Amino acid sequence: MPSFTVSRAPVIRAEIRVPGDKSISHRAVMLASLSNGVCVIRGFLPGEDCLATVNAFRALGVQIEHPEPTTLVVHGARRRLVAPEGPVACGNSGTTLRLLAGLLAGQPEPFAARLTGDASLSNRPMRRILEPLAAMGARLTAEGSDGRPPLLVEGAPDGLRGIEYVLPVASAQVKSAVLLAGLFAEGRTTVIEITPTRDHTERLLQHYQVPFRAEEIVLEEGQRARRLTVEGGATPESRDFHVPGDLSAAAFWMAAAAAQPGARLLVQDVGLNETRTGLLAVLVRMGAEVREIVGEMGGGERMGAVEIAGTELRGTVVEGAEIANVIDELPIIAVLGALARGETVIRDAAELRVKETDRLAALAAVLSALGATVEEKPDGLVIQGGHALRGAVLPSFGDHRIAMAGAIAGLFADGETTIEGAECIATSYPGFEEALRALAEGARAPGRATTVVPAMPG
């Protein structure tokens, strides 16, 4: 899928299911691989990023079967991993590389593993994990320039020691790397988190029955924070797990429906973790009708359905503590800003500059190409909405979320919009183009709703 073309779509009326959650799929594979028995993971996302995690653990000696596209059978290695024969390829996945670095940091000598990535991942900063892991006694060397990959992880000669670490930046990946290293450390490892970030690692530690504690505290400065503590030396218990649908994937369809007056969309079987639902609050502020239908808990994760009724949207401001909760949804929020009346401001989002690409620069380029009025700031964007969009040829910048955001914008543009370099979408959403076409074709059949399910590779 090097490129595909999108045209303006009629009003959406559909029910849809999205692939499994990417963040949760990564973490479930990691903890199941450390467990003391066989774990079946259903709802797994077979995207390139998550498959990179699967192949990394196979290279580390873990037996993982893949009988169906969304089902894994993981034979836990009881925390005993073997040194890989060659480099461990993490592809485009920062989650794979950063969390694996923490998890491998406590392996005994003479263990050594070199974690590599593609051109995009090799340009992403790693000092944020190197510093706390070094404080625990880890031996990690960034072989790229200025603390960038490849990362060489060697066995800690004296083992790891637990530390208390205050997160200097809101990052679920940094938090998770330290907590996973804490499984192999002597004593307790504590992370103090001031700005809440997605908490899938904490929930999965509890699901796999690792001694773990989370508590609300007040710091000396009066700030509220969460103190997260894991006990070293524990082996996760083997347990099955079902991965809910990915809310970040559903965000693209939710946005498309929210911006169409008269549209109705029901997203089924999606994760509703409170640290991931910030987009729903943004949609409500912009004027969309949003209803959550919470179902059963699974592995500590809230799941259910979300119903969206479209309307004429109005601009909003997204900033501060809210940013961590919508970090992956900011590209599609920027598109909504171009479709809404008035001004939409995104600030405090400098983190977007060190994702798969510089997402702030990429979004400014994409929206401008479509005819939107957008101003790029050091930490965000200012978008003047309400202008008619026109079809254009849009680069993906090798970034799956930029490509998908551009495709949704194309549904509202006059003429055709072509997404170039769209193969990057497979990192997180295999079947996206097929779902997009099914949704648009269903919208062209008045009087009936369309059911769209993810098309998974066989």
C-alpha cells in the first residue's frame, strides 16, 4: 500500500470494531514472556510494531506461537532470557526498544543484546531511559549520536538496585522501562508520576500478580502525584488475557463522525481506560454528542462501546495536563480543528517533535496543503477552522498517525486526496484502508448502517 486515494464521503452511519490496543499488546507479550507458564493472548494487534515485540522475545529464547492473526500462545520463560545471536530488531517501535531496554537491564553477566531500529527510531532520544536505568546499576550504551539507538544492553555485574525516581517528563514508556527493570532489581523500585500517563503497565503487573502498589500522594511542593512501587524478584503468574480494541485507532473514525452533522457511529469492544479517554472530553468540548457504554472489566482494563453523534464543531484549546492523555490523538484533533468553527489551539505538546517524525511540523505541512490556515509554534499549533479544504497529495512522513489523519481530512475535502507512503500505517492499524473504504461505501447506501470489522492479515 505505497499510496491510496480518498474522496469526500457522505454522512457516516455505521457500527465498527477496531484492532486490538497497541500499547496493551506490547506489554501483554512482555509480561507473559516472563511468566511461569503458558499464557493465551487474544485480541492481539498483528501490526508491525507489536510483531517486532513478538520477534524480539523469540530472539531472546521465548517460545511464542501465533495460531491465528489475533491470538498468541506464549510459553513463559520464568524470567530466564537468553542472549540473542544477533541484533534485536525493534523496527519503528519505540515502545519495544525502550521497554525492552528496561526489562533486559537486569539480566546477569555475561548477557548482551544490541537493540536496533529503523531510520526513524534510530533518531529518537533515549537519554530519558538511560539515566534512571544507569542509576539502578544498568550497563546501557547508546551507540548512536547524542544518546540515540542502537542500544547495547549488557548484564549488570552487581545486579540492579531499586531506586525512587521522579519522572521529569510525562512518559508512559519511561515509567514502564523503570518498573520493568524493577522486576529484576534488589528491593523496591518506585516511580513518582506527577502528570498521569497511560497506566497499562501497572494494570498488567497486577493482572499477572506481580507485587505492586499504586497510591496517591502529595509532594512537599503541594503537587498531587502517584507513587508506583514494584517488588523485585517476582515472577509473573501465567494468566490468559484479552486485549481490548484500541481507542487511539478508533479516534480516527470517531473524529470523522463527530465532524459530520447527522452522522452516527457506534464503536464496539473498545478500551475505555481512564488514562486514554481524553479525546472523548475534547470531542464533547467541541460540541459532539458522546456516550460511553461501559461493559465488563478484563485484566483490569475498562472496555465497552462509544457512540458518537456528529454536529458542527467549534474550536477548543488542548493544553497542560490533558496533553499526556491525548498524545497519540493530537494529529486527528488537529484535523478536527481545521474542520471546526473558530480557533483551535494545541500547546504544551513539544513531545510531538520526537515521535516517529516531527508531528508538529508534519501536521502544519499536511493541513496547509489541504488549504487550512495553521501556525506552527515551538510546542504546538494554532489552527483557524472553517475554511473549505481541497484535495491534495499528502506525504505520510513515514508516520502512521500522520497518514491516517490525512486520510480522514480527505473525507472532508473537495476533490481527491492521495496519501503517499501509506505503508507505514501497517505499524499500528493493518486493514485501515479497507475499513476506510467500507465505511465510505456504507455511507453511500442510505437507510442502512454498515458494520465494519478490522481486516487482519492472515
